[in-house]
Amino acid sequence: MLDDNLQDDGCKPTIRLSRGTDLLLSRDQIVDRLMKARDDGRLNEIVEEVSEVYDVPICMVSLVHTKQLHFKVRVGLETTGCPHPPPGQGFNFCQHACERDTPTIVASALLDPRFQENPLVKNPPNIDFYVGAPLKFVGDGSSCYIGTLCIIDSKPRPNFSLDETVFLKRKATEVVGILQELFEDDHAPNEEGKFEEGKFEERKDRK
């Protein structure tokens, strides 16, 4: 039986990039391009602020790709991504959260059969507490979830409630706005109305 919080608001696996074009993009294509786009520091400021507000050692903007999980920005982790868990070793936290239209709260992964076999629970960073707010990327008349803004701790928080996710959701909305701006800046139509690729490396940081 599907989770009651599974996305039900019309999100599709592909979205139309912009009005007046037939170009459809998959989530993987969007994630690939966003990982190449340079952040100008605003995303880092958000994860640092969220980490402080919730008093957690780890906070990140994660982008879900079919092949693996990418960390666009993060505090408390050195790695820039991780593979999805092998079959039989639990759900991927962010992929699970990304497929819902409300924040996912895991008060204690060690006690949750969905996640207790996950390698990131059994091994460093030893995730026990996790909350992820989904990031919805919006196109022309369509949208899809591409990742999460999430907080992580190695200690459980059994009393953490949905009411406490209000700030996280607000910051997730800010993250989406920045990601869409970065994407659109680097994938804007040329004078003939055609979309050009490969401009990420040429983009300069904002002052």
C-alpha cells in the first residue's frame, strides 16, 4: 500500500523547460545540469543557517539521480554524494523523502524498519534522526521533485513533530528558487529562441 504522503499534486517524471518549446527534461537531466552549475554562496548560507536553527551536525541540499544521490551543498559531511543502498539494505532517505509532498520525519532510523538496514545508519555518519523537505522544480505547466533540503543527526529525536518543519519548508522553497535561477541562467535561450547547453563552466560567480 502506498504511503498517504506520496506526491499527488501532478508532479511528473519529466517537465517542459519553458513556454514555447517542446523540450522535455527528466529529473536526471535536471540534476546533472544543476550539479555543474556554480553556487554563488546563497545555498551554503541556507544549510549553515538551518543546521544552527535545528542544532544538527549535518544539513544538505541533496539531489536525487537514478544512479546516486548528489549533495549540491552540505555542512558536516566531506563527501559530495553516495550510491543508493543495495537491494535489501533499506531505503535511501532522500529518495524516499523526495517522493512525497510533505516533509519526511524519521525520528529514529535504528527503530524504523524502512531505514535500519541502510549502510549510512550502520556506518558513519550513523544516521538516526532525519528530516527532509522535498524540492519541487517547476517548468511550464509541469513540475517534478528533484531532491530535498534535509537535516541529520546521529541521535534520535522521538518528540520531533511536523509543526517543527515550518522553517525547513520555508528554506526549501528558497533553495528551489535559487536552483531554478541557477539553472535558467545557465540554460537560457539564445537570440533565435533555441536553448544552448554546455555553458555551466563559463558561468561567473555573482558578486
